[in-house]
Amino acid sequence: MTPKSEEHLVDLIFKKLKTYKNKKIFLEKETLNKFILSIFKEI
């Protein structure tokens, strides 16, 4: 996966989670990015 596609994936997930209305979600984009990259490294 290229860095640009990784960033796009992070953006999509971040936007989706931020618009989730049923629960209040405290999320920072940088934290989400680190988490997703760590998942890809383990695969």
C-alpha cells in the first residue's frame, strides 16, 4: 500500500467515525493514523 493510499484510507475512516452520532467519539487523526499503520505492519 502506498503512503498516499494509506493517508486516503485514514481520511475516510476518520471522517466516518467523526460523523457517527450515536456515541461521542474522541479521536485525533494522528492517533488513528499510527494505529492503522501498526495494523498494516503486523500483517
